[in-house]
Amino acid sequence: MSQLRIKVCGMRDENNIRQVSSLQPDFMGFIFYPSSKRFVGGNFEPDVLPTADGIKKVGVFVDEELAYVKRVARKFDLDYLQLHGNESVQYCLNAKQSGAKIIKAFPVDARFDFKQVTSFEASADFFLFDTKTELPGGSGKKFNWEILSKYEGSTPFFLSGGIGPEDVDEVRRVKHPQLYAIDLNSKFELSPGLKDVESLKGIKTELSYATL
């Protein structure tokens, strides 16, 4: 059995990145979407990214021009591209040419049909199921995780959307065989883009006993 992995998303402050890196999360996400409150900004440079072994760097994009995505992937030596918009299967395949792996995000609500992810099985390395909201990501809201039982695919997924320090027991009760990681963002913040290191340390310690 493998340990549940942790992704901390919405990072941009150099000192905060260094502090969170010391906790050794499995993934760290950086948002290259100007409409997000956690957008890295125009002056963000590669030297602020984590250098610790084992931390995978994830760039988050929303319906962005493919040439720009590839350029950013090269500049920041990204390990993963998280595509959080209405990107097509072909777009995902083309994005893979950057050398990064693909996380395709889907907004989930009570009416979500998991059959729509089937066509992405060959183009995405992971799926990410997030709460459907007006704007993509960082809403602090959960969807009903019971609906995950309807996902019968073989692609492993990240669980996202409003996961907070108080949700450890609820996360442990999710026994889906393809659950790979949880995505932590707004519920672990002091302000948008600035993470509460102690809260992250606490949930990482508690979830270290959670296995898949």
C-alpha cells in the first residue's frame, strides 16, 4: 500500500516557498493564470522554485496558448502541467511534447458525468477533481466526495476543493483505488498565496498514516 501524497498549490512568495519546501510535500503548484488571486505575477523567476529532491513542480494553466505553456514549462523546468480549463484531448497531447506530465482538471458538481473524462485517459497522466465554481480553483468549497464512487477509470487522480486542517478523518474515509493525492490550497492560507506552514505541517503529520 502506498502513502497518500500531498500537493500544496498557489505558491508564489519566495520565503514561504522555502518554508513549505522544508516540509517535503510531494508536489508544489504555481499558478500561471492572471485571473487567479494566487497568480505568480510577471516578475516570478525560476530561482524561487523549490530545489529539494522529490518535490515535483506543477504549473497551473487555464485555457492558455500552447506556445506560452511550453515556454513556461521550459523556463521553470516544470515536472507537471495542470490544465484547469476546457483544454481538449489534442491540446493535452500537444502539451506533453514539453516533456512535462499532464494533470487534467475537471470541475465537479452533483450532475458531473465521469464518462466525459474517458477520452482523456491516453493524454493525461493524472486527473484532478475540483469543485465546480464560477472561476477555476481556490474557492475553498468542497463537492460531495461520495460522487467519486462513480469514477471507474484507471487514471489516478488528485482530490481538490476546500480541503482544510479539519478534514483529515474525512480524507481517510475516501477509499477510492485511484485516489493518488490531495491538493491543498486556500484552507491553509494566511492570505492568498501565503501558506500557513504550521497547519500544513500538522496535516502532513496526520496523513502520514493514511495509506491507499
